[in-house]
Amino acid sequence: MNLTQSALLLFSSQCGLRRVCGGAHPQSPRPLGRWLRLALAALAAVMMLLATMPARAAEITITQASIEPSAEGHRLSLAYSFELNRGLEDALTRGVPLYFTTEVQITRRRWYWFDETNVSATRTVRISYNVLTRQYHTAISGQLQQSFSNLEDAMALIRRPPRWIIADSDTLKSGDIYNVGVRMRLDVAQLPKPFQVNALNNSDWRLSSDWIEFTYKPE
């Protein structure tokens, strides 16, 4: 039961209690001020609830997602649109690294059974800040480390990461139609342990895109 329901239940129970008190004796008229105080108390409880509700977490939007064949395999191209909120930016500048993980699922429909999962892959981009050098550093799954003098340039790599080979050429059959699901999220599980508890209870750290789906037909 939330705070609003508790306040309304208290209001209703107090009103009902006054009706039954005194048994069969007729009830004398109640002063209007008492009813007004009860109504104001319920309203105050509702206002307290609204004031303590966390703001909705910022969202990541996937603005572009496509797969193209190449000599090395099937290459996924992605682009995102989002900003770091003040809480995440403050944590970053104080030395807390942030991890953004992209998840990909490629499945093929089978009329006689469950969908076949052909590819299940993840890739994580890490961004950190060195207080001494005042440099931002990014790394993609432990590789391709780069340094930037400002946050906006570092975030550009996260919003528009390099294309990614998600499957070998022989993993997907030519001519078959595959369903591709993609999402990206701030991965709090990779934070240092002392920060994980705070992140799980703080709306600033709930940053994620929705799953998007599209079809891909290898040629």
C-alpha cells in the first residue's frame, strides 16, 4: 500500500468510526472545521508522495541500427541519442567509470518449435575520467582505448561506436530472414562494489534504451 492509499484509508476509517460511535444515539452535527482538517490532511499526504517520487530516468534512443555483410562477417552499425544527467556526470568527474553495454539477439522463426537463437552478443564501452590529467578515456570491451580532452568528444564515441562484427559469414544462412533485437543500457553491475548499492536505489543510474527490433536477410 502506497502513501496515497494509506492517507485515503485513514481518512475513510476516521469518517466511518465517527458514524458508528455512540451506537443508536443520533449523532450531533460535526463542525465543518473538523471535516476540513481531515481533507487537508489527506491532501497533504498526497502532496508528500508526489514530492518524494523520483524523477523519471533519462532514456537512450537508438536512432540507427542496421546490419551489412562484409568479408569478415555480418557487421552491425548503431547510433544512439542521449545525454548524461547531472548525477552521472558528477560521478564521472569524481573518478567513477561508467559502463554502457549493448546487447544483441538474432533469432530465426521456426513454425514447428521455439525461435532459434543464432546470435547472442554483448559489447561494453567504458568511459572514465583522470582527475590528474583532466582527460576522458574510452575503451570498447577492453580494446580500442582513446583519450579526449572534453566530455562531448568522449561521448561521441559512445553515441556512434565503431561498427561491430556480430557473426561470422557462415553463422547466418543466405536467403533466410532473421529477427534482430538490440538495446543499450548503463551497466551498473560493472561498477565498483561500493557504488552498486547506491546505483540500484538511485533513479539517476537507471539509463537504458528500449529493445528495438528489425529484420535482416543475408544475401
